[in-house]
Amino acid sequence: MFSFFKKKTPPPSPGQDRAQEPAAAPVPAPDRSSAPPPAQEPIAQEPAAPEVAPSEVVAPAAPVAPVQASAPVQPVPVPAPAPAPAPAPQAAAPAKSSWLARLKTGLSRTGQSLTTLFVGVKVDEDLFEELETALIMADTGVDAAQSLLKGLRERVRQERIEDGDRVRQVLRELLAEHLRPLERRFDLDRPAPIVTMIAGVNGAGKTTSIGKLARTFQQQDRRVLLAAGDTFRAAAREQLVEWGRRNDVTVIAQEGGDPAAVAFDAVKSGQARGMGVVMVDTAGRLPTQLHLMEEVKKIKRVIAKADASAPHEVLLVIDGNTGQNALAQIKAFDQALGLTGLIVTKLDGTAKGGILAAVAAGAQGVRPVPVYWIGVGEGIDDLQPFVADEFAGALLGN
């Protein structure tokens, strides 16, 4: 009997274990509450509020936290020296000259083929013929080359120029004048949000350019929101989200979602959050892919439903190495979307640069669409506004 009652005494110790179990249970409980899946479930129940659903989906707490923990190693050192008041004005000049040097290096292929023609040369018709050939080989096209040489002949005759270097200087002035109609600044001083739709073929640097522009707009005290509407290319969404993390910018995205719906949600969210600029990345496509071109038209129509005045800008990103093929891209996208500006990338390699002269001349029926920015590298600050005089100087020397 006593042994039986003694055996009954152990139950209190399991009771104590049970009392200790809740102490261990809370450890996984907060982890489950902070995990991404539960955070996304309530959002999926609110599709009617576009400004809420996508933002929650794109910026979950779990993925952002580790990036912000490791990110300070890269972005923090960069802004730290910038705030210094004294060296700031001195740092701006070297940065600009450094960028111009990279632009000149990137266009050196064309620059060397042109500038060498003026060394110890006799100013005659043979020089003009060689210049015409060099300009056409630099992708300026026949129309632009003939227009430039016509003006050059007149100036040489009027000023009675006999020095080859002076001929080079005159050609540089004429080229800058020829390109100046393409020079236009992106206007940020207008009602916000400025909805900007960005298109381009795969590999042109579209998503990278969006990331660089986000930094540019932030430096001008504008709040930026990105929309990952490129749902066709693998890892395109992840690439844009990574750019958003680098710049501390929210990205609206839906895995496998309708790109038009993503664009609509981004515009509505930008309005609700008081954003300055909303940039919508669209899927890369070739002008010959008619079904995809129809979809990009749909994205533009849906954006207009979210904001009757949008999109306020429709930009096309073109690779500076594509040569005359860029004209076909500009023409096709302009007919489909009504382009407001161009971004010319990859002028840091084998790009010839003369394609902008062809655009300015309206070659192959292309409308002279303004060039907002040109890129000379992969760095965050390697996308700079297009300035006709600087571009002509990089090609033909100052």
C-alpha cells in the first residue's frame, strides 16, 4: 500500500515539467509570428487595396533584415565622406572630370578613327571623303554624315581654314549643334508622383538603369517607388529588389503576377504614400515579338486607369553597342508607346557613339526622341545626363 502511494508521488514532477514547457514553447512562437508566411496571409485577403497588398508582399521583414545587416558594409562608407562640407565642392569637379574621362575612353574607338584623320593632313576634298567614311562607320548614318560634312565644307570655305586641327574643332562644334536637340533634362518639378514607364530589349541594361536612376532621384530629395513588372526574365524581380535594398527603396512585386496589375498597384501605392517618382520596369522584349508588344501597350493603358495623366514619362533603354539596330527599336517602341525619352547605356566598351547623330537626323524615319541619360559603366553614379557638348568633345576632343 505504501509503495503504491509512493509511486503516485511522481506525477507532481511531470506537472513541473509541464509548467516548464511553456517556457520553452515561447521560443519558437515568436519565430513563427515573425516568419514571412503569416505576414503575407492577411495581405492576400486584401486584394481590393492595391496600395497595401503589393507593398507588404514586396518588402517582407525577413528578407530585408539580413540585407540591411550586411548592407551597411557597402553603402554606409559611401555617403559618409560626402556630407563633409568643405571638400564637397572640390569633390564634385573631380567626379565630373572622372566621368568625362570614362566617357572619352568608352568612345575612344570612334574618337581615334576620327581624330587621326586631322593630324598633318591637307584640307581638301580627300579629307572630306575620308571623314564621311569614318562617320558612317561610326554609326552616324548617311544622312547625318552628309549633313555634318555639308556644314563643315561651308565653314572651311567661309573661314578659309587650312589647318587640320582647326577643321577638327569646327566639326566638333557642328556635331554638338547637331546633337543639341536631343539634350533635355528630366523635369522633377511637377506634380507627384511622376509615373515613369521604362521599356527595352533584354540585355540593354534596363533594370540596372532603374536602380541607378533611383539613386539619382533620391539625391535630389525625391522619394522613389519601384514596380517589378518584368515577369518574363528569370531573376528580374530579384534583381530589382536588390537594387531597392541598396538604395533603401520599396519595390512593388508579385511573383508570377500580371505585370499590368503590378503597375496599377504601384501607381496607387505611390499616390497613397506621397512618392515623388514611381518607376515601372517592364519585361524586356524585341519589337518583332508582337504579342509581347501588345502586353506592354496593356501596361500603359492600365497605368492610365490608375492615374488619368500617367504615364508621365515613357523611356526606352538602348544598348550603345547595337548600332543601327537601335533605330529599329526606337521606331517600334515609339509607335507602340509614344516615347518621351531615351537612356543610352554601355558606352564604356566598343560602342561607336555615332548612333545618336543618326537619331538626331531622323534616320530611317525615326523621330528624334530626346536623350535623358547616357551610361559609361556599372557603377551607381555612371549614369549621367546627356550633354551634347560633352558628348561631341568625347568623340572629337576638346
